Amino acid sequence: MITLPTGQVTQVSFVRVSLDLLVNLRDTGRLWVLGDPAQRQLVVGLPGYPILGVARKTSQRR
């Protein structure tokens, strides 16, 4: 589950994500989203590193 800046909680599934990104997410508890988090498909990455991936929102709660 992730919490968006709007306070909305959503579950995501990872489509194409490197192991480096998943390990960073596990260690820091942070997921960096590029662009509009209101979209169903999210581009995720690490600032300062050439690592990008795709995640999809699978459910939402308010």
C-alpha cells in the first residue's frame, strides 16, 4: 500500500521494475512517482539514479 500526496491510500503491483528499485523500496519505505499520481499506471524511480520502472494501481481507498 502507498499513500499519495492527497492522502489517498492505494495498492500497487509492479510491472517492470529492477531489483535495485525494489530493494530501495524495502529499505526506505519510499516510492518515488514521476508525473501525475492520479493515473492508473505510474512511472516510479529513484532520484539521482538511472532506475525507472512501471507500477499499476490495483485498488484505492479514501
